Amino acid sequence: MTSSPSSRNRAAPRGYVAPGFGAVADAFASNVMDRGEGGAACTVLVNGDVVVDIFGGEARPGKNWTAHTKSVVFSVSKGVTTILLLMAAESGFLDLDRPVAEYWPEFGAHGKGSLTVRELLAHRGGIIGLEQPVAPHELGAWFPVVDALATQKPLWRPGTGHEYHAITLGYLAGEVLRRTTGCLPSEWLAAEVAAPLGLDMTYGDDIDDPNRALIRQPMDQGAGIPMSPFDDETSAQILFSHVYGPGDIFEVSNKPVFLDHESPAANLVTRARDLARLYSATVVTTDGVRLLQASTVAEASAPLSIGKPLLGPDVGTRWGTGFMIHSHRRPMAGPGSFGHDGAGGQLAFAHPGLELGFGFQTAFPGGDFDDRANRLTTALQTCL
């Protein structure tokens, strides 16, 4: 069963494709026109120059995707938040290999005192979700959430294993950033990243923003995407519903409870072209801006959490310092790639050796092992 529009109503892909990169455009067109994509955009930069910038399909019922369309990119947010922490570390505000509690003393409760910032970003903290539900106004107030996380008992001895921190990682990393720089992630993003690069990129969005695509229900209802990587309801509640209430993340993502605050692990709203430029600027000067040093990128993309996580199944994901790194599940542009994917098929990454930045967004989620982004990156590799 599919919830995508019929082929005759889909807008054919439009945009720019440099000579030699037609395979990416072909794969994108196949996704949109033949595979039920619905609405999406993809941008690729090489050596700071745009080589692919395409979009197509439907952003909202009756409204085609345009160059101005943006969307929620879910956990792609984590990669962006990681970049903010790495920038702060380069500027001397914090040391990634020092304990979190050195900057945030309250966090040291219940045996969390030795966990380093780097280990926290690698999903090794044991605080995968809030134990108790929070009210919508508490999400926007920030402190009720981070104060609860600081005093929460971890599910395992921090640093000894890993498990995906779906929502909490953004608040945990964000509070480290605030404690060390005085800036919330939204403030650092706006001043140090979005403004210099001219990006349309925010955590959260105006609920009435006409340029934001509406996230649909998954295309293949049989494939589905669970709220968490776990099968049991208790773990799913810890990861998701204690923050955003009942229902799946796609249903919630168009509502104020998801959009009217900053959730640095989950609710980034942006465009593929902005993601590609951001990641490009982590590995090569882009529009006059270079965000990270090569040594920082190399350290952050070294594997830290691999293999079977403590609670959920091993789906093949490999983690560096906050980034997903090249794996059979997310090959990206091959070994050396680092970035993050997002629920429903979103993907953004860079490759330092190829001086490449990549961004892909979609408003029509796929299933757990949706391969639309991988089809694009496989095509991309044939062009490089």
C-alpha cells in the first residue's frame, strides 16, 4: 500500500546537474517518478562547488517541491549538533576527552562522573530516554529536560557499551555546549554556522511556515518504521513517547509539540542544499568558510561504538564522535565518510578525501531499510 501521489501528479525533477553527474539525477528521477518518492531534494558539492542540486515531487497536497522547500530531517539533526560541539572544542571552550561532569557537575550523579564528552556523543552514556514524561512547555523551557537527565540513573555503567540515544543526545550535548559557551545549540547554529554560510537551517520551525513540506505517513505501510530500534513497548516509551506523547514520529512531526522548541537531536528544519553546503564546509573551504580542521574531522570519524548495541539489534551502524561513519548499512561515499541519517530516509554527510558534501531530504518516509539515499550515493560514487 502506498500513500504517495499518483505518477501523473508528481512533479518531474528539476534543478542543476553538472556534466558527469547525470547518474545521480537518473537515480533521483527513478526514486521520484517510479519508486513512490513523493517529494524530495538532493544536493552534492565537490571541492566547494555545486555539482548536483535537484528537487521534485510534492511538498504538500497540491503543492510541488520548489528550490525554497525545507523539511524536518529528524536525526540528521544529531550530525549538525555534533559539528557545533566540535567547533566549540576547536575554539577552546571544551575538551572532548574530559568528563561531562567537569562542565556540568550535576550530570555526575549515579556514577556518570567519568563519562567523557566524546563517549557521550558516541551513544555510550546510558541515558537513552527520559524516565518520566515531560509536558510540551517543559520541552521549550529546556531546563526541566536537562535537569531531569542530569539526575537520572543510567541503564548501564557509562562508557562500557553503546545504545542509540534517539532524543536525549541532543539535550545532553546541547547542555554541554551551553555550559561551556553560554550558547544553546540554536544560538550557536544561527551565529556561527547559518549566518556565515547563508543557510536556511533552524531547530524547530513556525508551525505555519508555508515553505516547510508536510511529512507524510510511510510510503510502504507494511515496511513501517518503529518509534525505536526495539521491539518491546517499554523501551519505545523511554525513547520517544515520554517526550512527544503517543503516536509515531511522522504523525507528530507536523505538530507544535515537535516544532515549537529546539530538539537538537531530532527537529532540524532545513533544505538538502543547506545540508550539503554545511558538510562541504567541514572538509573544504565553501563560500569562504571552513568550519572544522582536518585533524578534528579525522578524530571525530574514528570508530568508537561498533557491533551489537546493549539493548537493540545490530543493524550495522558504526559510530564515531557523534557521527555515523561508513558502514554496509550507510555506505555514503565509502570509507572516510561521516555524517548522519534521519528517520524515513534523510541523509547528510561529507568525505574529506573527495572534498564532498551531500544532502538528501524527503517528505515521504520509507521503511526501516529504505534504500533511496543509498541508491543516490551508489550512483554518486560512479561519478567521482
